[in-house]
Amino acid sequence: MAVPYDLVVIGGGAAGLTVASVAAQLQAKVALIERDRLGGDCLWFGCVPSKALIEVSRRAWAARHSQRFGLHAEGLRVDFPQVLEWVHHAVAAVQPHDSPERFRDLGVEVLTGEGRFVDRQTVQVGDRRLRARAFAIATGSRPRIPDIPGLIQAGFLTNEQVFSLPECPQNLIVVGGGPVGCELGQALSRLGAHVTILSAGDRLLPAADPEVSALLAERLRAEGIDVVLRARAERVATDGPDKVVTVGDHTYRGDALLVATGRVPNLESLDLAIAGVAHTAQGIRVNRGLQTTNPRIFAAGDAIGPPFFTHAAGQEAAILVQNALLPRPSWLQTPIDYRVLPWAVFTDPEVAAVGLTEPAARDRYPDVQVTVQPLSAVDRAQAAGQTVGFAKILHRPNGQIVGAHWIGEAAGELLAEGVLAMGNRLPLARLGASMPTPPSPKSTAKRPSKPVATGTNKKPGWRPVSTICLPVSAVGPKTPPSLGFRQSPLPGSWDCRRRERELDGADLLDDLGSFSRKCILGKLRKKKTPWLYQRRKPPRQKRPSAKPCGNANR
């Protein structure tokens, strides 16, 4: 029996749309099933509307605190319905990129309804049954609702209802100290609400570096937000129009309650047991190639559990398409790599990180070194008045970066160099080798406040390099002649014959590193294939011919 589809995608969120788009562009016959609206949480309730709301709140905050710049904006008024109108405008501007019409133009058959498996190779949606060579489950997730007595009866908000409020709450209680709670709590506080954040843990943003979490909590408190740590909500009740949350011996009262305690995958309606797909409450079980226990079925995005990031879903989707459309043994599948997974929280100051936190790095690598650069030492930050925050880079003595953490203005953008370095296994010295336009916030990565070991060169007569941004005089007294340098009249400095400019220490370090690698490779090759490097023996000279017999003078 012919199989009508190459790939059937269940779920039209970030992962599902990427899978369908890439597969269609590879000329595969694709069907996309979505029970609600294409776009998923990111478009309708997450990335797009939240960042629009945060941007408005930042502008309101900047206007109120612009007196130090000589700007006076007395009488600033927040029109909350108009704020939400802007939020909806931003969503409407992005929505055409995720519209059914766009995907139909790509050749994708878009079906509206709830898909469920009826056997290991068939999905039913409405009155139709679809068979395919491969299936992709990308059903996303929904807010996790904690089991707190009285919560359902009292009523609450999640990130899905915040953007439909008729007016800004006067007193908002946020249950949860993660990214959603911190972002929306600060945004609504700046728009006029009095906010209390109740975090069950001992710090905000449990996945962040402890120093970053501490600084963020300090800044939120400085803005008037009540941050209560180790506060697990035990009961919720109503008192007239107010919600009353009980935490131990304390009660917290507000006219609105926002629950931001994580997310859970949407798996209940799929009938995964019929399809032979193993799963838990945390998500679908997959291998490194995102293949489930049914070889024909793959999964990506929030359906497979944490980290619940849109960009992670997109990366997983790209890997999924390769493995689903090109069937092969699991050991030959393209694997997903979570080693370099950046993330950001768009509070003010922003938080961004990749790799290990400092405690985790010290547990794994006893020789880990820490470089911290406060933003107050960066010229551009001083000029902009954005001096709150720091950059922290965790690295090993050989320069291998194992973690990078930023907190401050535009931290998400500044983290990009650390992500690039870790993803390509570049040593720390390469960050210093780049040349940002001055004065740029990116100079944070080039000016560490602590000395950083970037590896030593064992060749006799060379001094080890000990900082990222070296003065030229920091390099040892000798340089390999093959690099094309000559000693200049200034003692300890070098210039280049070809480029006629003074070299930065990081540039020289790169050249030395390249030279060292060539030497090492040469030695290895010499050991493995000695006949290539043996000197050719001089050609054998012919022996002079014997003198003819008899008298030559005859």
C-alpha cells in the first residue's frame, strides 16, 4: 500500500513549523496538524507579546528616571489598554510569517484538528486518517499549574491571560521566581502595579549563576518589587475581590495572582501507547537523533521536555528533519548537541548565560579559573549610564571556555561571542583577538579585571602569555623568524614586515599558536612517516672508467 505522505507533523508551534518548512523545501510531501492557531506559545503568549510589553515598560521607566540626563518628563501617564493594543499590533505584524497561507504556498497541507495515533503508522485528525513514512511530534507545552489548595477556586492568571487584561493590576502576586515571573513581574511593576514575587527556591532564576541571581534580586528590590525567597505557597483564598496567598505565618494580598511555575508537555490526547512511544510526565523519550521508541516517530521542542526554549526547539527541528527524511541506523543519525545552549531573561538588567555556572564548573573542573569584568569599567556603559552588571567567563588554564554569564544592558547580544567561542572550541585568547568598534559594550570581553591564563608555550626562551589583552611588550624576547617579524627600535615590541603595524598581543598569540600547531603536526608526521622527511642521498657518481690498456700516447 502506498504511503501518501513523507512526513506528518503534529503541532504548529516553533518546532513543528520549522520541521514542516524545511521538509517542504526539500520537496517532501508534508502534512501539518494544528488544533488551534499556527505559531504556538512563542507568537501568541510568549516571546513576541512579552517582549513588546517589556519594551513599553522600559520606555516608561526610562522616562521617569531621565532627570540625571537633564530630561524632565513630569506627568507621565500609562494608558494600559493602549499598551496592550501595541502588544497585539506586534503580534499581528509577526503572524503572517506563521500563517496557514504561507505554509500552503510552500506545499504543506495544513489540517485543523487534534491528531491522535490509531496505530504505529497512522494518525487520525477529524474523520481523516493519515499514513506516512515518518511522523514528527511537536505539540508544545502549557503552563504548569501547581497543586495549591484553593488556587482553582480563587482564580489566577498565567502568561496566556496577562495580555488580555482590561487594566493593569494594582497589587500583583507572582508565584514563581523563574524567567516568566521575573520578566512579567518587573514589566507590570513599571507600568503601575505593586508586585510581590514569591519564589520557592533560595534565589531567583535557579538555572543562573548565583552571583547573577543575587544581583537581579537586588535590582528588583531597588525598583520597589517585593522579592520573597524560600516562600512556597501553601494555600490561596479569596477576600472579596482580593486573592490571599498564605506562606507559613505570612499572608500576601493582591487583586491579581500570576502563576509562573514552569511548563508541562502537551501529550495527553496523542494516544502514544498505541503508537509504541514511551514517555513520562516530563516529556517523550528520544535518543540523540530525536527518535522515539517507535523508529518511524520523532519528537522535538517542548514535547520532549526541558529546557523549553524556542531556539532549542528550532535547532531540534532542523536535526529531526535530517534524521526523519534520511532513514539510517541510530548510530549514523545526526545528534543533537546541548553542550552550547544559550539562554536569556529579558529583565532589566538582562541576564544571559551559556555553559556551566561557577559552582558546577568547579565541581567538574577543579582547575577552573574565573574572569569577572564589571560594566562600570566599560567606557560605553559609563557613557550610557548603564553600569549595573558584569560579565563572568569560566575557563580552564588552557583557555577552554566552559561557561559565560552576562548581566547588564543588552546581555543577550553580548553573549554571542561566548557562544561562538564555545561552539567552535575557540580558546579564550580568541575573544581578545577580535576588534570591536570603540566605544563598544563588546569590549567587556576584551578587558578582564583579573589575569587570565590562556596557556603557556613550553619552548625555551619564550615567556608564557598571561592575559587576554596583552601589551606588545608582554611577549617574550624571541619570536620565530618564520613568522616574518623583526625587532623594532622600541625594546620588547615587534612589528610586521608585511602589514607594517604594531601587533596586538592576542594577534601575536594566534600567530604563535598557529606556528606551534604546525611544529607539532610536523613532529607527528615525522614520527608516523619518516620516509617523507628523510634526506635524499646525493646521486651516486659514476666511477671513472678504467684507462685503456697500452700506451695512451701512441
